[in-house]
Amino acid sequence: MAGFLNPYTIEMNTLSVVFRILLSAVLASIAGYERSSKRHSAGMRTFIAIAIASTSAAIVEEYLMGMGYPSSWIVPAVIISVAVISCPSIFYSSKGQIRGLTTSAGLWACSIIGIAIGMGMYILATAAFAVLICTLSLLSSLEECLRDRSNHLEVHLELKSRNDLPKFMETIRRLGMRIDDIELNPAYLSSGLSVYTVAFTIRCKELRKYKKHSGIIEALGSLDYIVHIEEIT
């Protein structure tokens, strides 16, 4: 691939370094745009900075090896550092949801792609980037479809009073669903509401066949003692 583009992309020279840095920045900006367009914490600048740092580290590694120095710990150190940096983007929301895991993995993957570009491994980098961007942008719809067809459902439930919980449990059972777990959400203790995370399994064949999760949530939300209910994804 490098030979097809231009011979200078194979050798270690000024033009090669500039080309690798720019290519890394362009690919990272696409991945960063996809994340920022979905309102995730790490956006274009974060992804570009990570990719450029990884590419630069790989270029330095390749240069040192070309000068006869043994392989250093620069690239492994960058990989570990990116993993540490991306960890704070993973957090639990007030609804008990794990957030930022995909973005964190995307940052880590982008750093590996940047290292591959810095080493001149263009086919590996572009192939990995194509798979990464398809995973980030396209598979979310597939995940949502598979989740909607699942018999298991986890919801964030806000009741007017804790005394309404038995009524909710009875309604769930009458609809042909089994309650697997109920957990009081401590983040809302001072709100005046009774807030729970509820997991249940849809056992009724009619519900499994004709009702999507959104339809079940909408039906439950019409109950007068429920302030708010939504699926935890």
C-alpha cells in the first residue's frame, strides 16, 4: 500500500513522518466525530491527541531501531498510558448504567491504529480503522434490535411512594413477567421519590411475540402511581 501511494511513505524521512501524522489525525477525527455526535465525553480533539501521541511514539521507536538501538518500552508504555487515561471515561450514571465503556475501548483501539500508522503498517491500520468505525457507528442499531428481542428487561423505576411497590410487583406478575431483582437506588434518597432498578423476565408468549420493550415500557408508564419508567441499556 505504501508503495502504491509513494515510495517516501516507506522510508523514514520528513515527508513520511508528516504523512503518517496527518493520516493518523484524519482517521482519529472521523472516530472522534462519531463519538461526539452521540454526545459522548471523548470527542474529536481527544481522539486526535491520542492517535498523534501513539503515532509519534511508534515513529520514535522505529527511528531508534533503525539507528541500531534495541527495542524500547515506548510503544508498550503508550498503550498502558492510554488505557489509564481512558478509564475515567467509564462511570456509573445515577440510574445504575455503565457509561463510556465503548468510548474508552475506542480510544484504546485508536491508539493501536496510530501505532500501526507510525510503524508504516498502512494496511493493518486502515483495515482496523474500517472495522472500528463500522463497529462504533453501525452495530449500535443491531445491538438495540437484539436487546428488543430479548426476554430480559431492566428498568429505571420512579414511584410516587414506596407503598406503591407491591402494586407494581403485582402488575408485573399479572402481565406474565417474573421479577428477577429489585434494588433501591440510593442516588434518589433525598428526592422524595422511591426509585428502583428492576430486572424481570418476560415469560408470557404473547408479550414475547407481539410486544417490543418500548411497548411494555409505555404500557407500564401509564399506571398512575408511576412517575417515570425507562429501560436501562
